[in-house]
Amino acid sequence: MKPKTIIISVLLALLVIILFNNKEEASFWLFGDIRTSKLLILGIFFLLGVIVGGILFRRKPKHPKEYGVSNSYQTTDEDAEFLKNEDDLTDEDREYIRRD
């Protein structure tokens, strides 16, 4: 078994033991006096804690450290001929190609 599974199992067992050892009736104030079992109160607050914890500590997608550029442009025969004849290029064109 994985360590994570063992830890979750132990925690759930402790939760069940704690909940079922607190079955007596208790007074709870929620906009008035409510008399209910501690089991219900503890169970509700545990579920609220799990929900809030899941929302606060959810995993966010990681951004890549490097961004790549993909070139989907296919060169044609005209482009290949143009690049071979660099003598026909102006100085401005040569500078532009050099920066690329």
C-alpha cells in the first residue's frame, strides 16, 4: 500500500472513532438554540472543513518554464530559390534575415 493511502485510512478511522464517541445531545446556537447530537455537529463541521480546504488548496495548473515556437509554415520552391540568391538581396533584407 502507498503511504498516502495508509495515512488517509488512519485519519478516517480516527474520525469515525471520535464521531461515534460523541453521540450525546448538545445545545448548539445557530440563530436560536438548537438541540442535536454532537455526532451531527462534528460531522457537518468536518465536511465544511474538507470542502473549504479543497477549495483553498486545490492544485493550480503550472505554467511552462520555457515557451516554444512552432513553425507551421512550409517553404515552397520559390522561397528556396529566393534564399539561394542572396546576391539579389538588399542590405536591409540581409539584416532582417540575420536577426531571424
